[in-house]
Amino acid sequence: MANATFSIRIDPDMKRQFDRFCADVGMNPSTAFNMFVRVVVRDKKLPFEVSSLRLTEQDLSERAADFKAGRNIVTHDIIEA
């Protein structure tokens, strides 16, 4: 199957950080983006929450305390794309 090209605009510093992350985990940005697209298409949703919610210092402290106590921890299975 032939591949299509997807072009996006991104802040140069963010691109450098993303490139570095991809290299650190042993993949290139194209592979990472393809993984993202496959998960979106498979699940028919973004693989993260989109919200305008702003957490307060108290919210963050409560979440940190929950984490340390082993409460409200969400785990995810690793999938192959």
C-alpha cells in the first residue's frame, strides 16, 4: 500500500523535544505519529482527555497524596499498533 504524506506546523523547540523523545524510545516521529493515528481511528477518540479544567495547587496536592497512598491510579495495557 502506498503511503500518504501528512504535513503539520509545529513550534521548532517542541519539534526538537519530540524528535529527542522519539529517539530516546527507539522510534522516529513518523512511527510515533502513525501509532497515534491508529489509536485514534481504532478507538474513535483522542487517546487523552481534552479539557479546559485548570487544576489548583490544592488539587495537585490531593492527587499527589492519592498517588502516594495508591488510590485512584489508572493503568493502561500496552498495545501493538
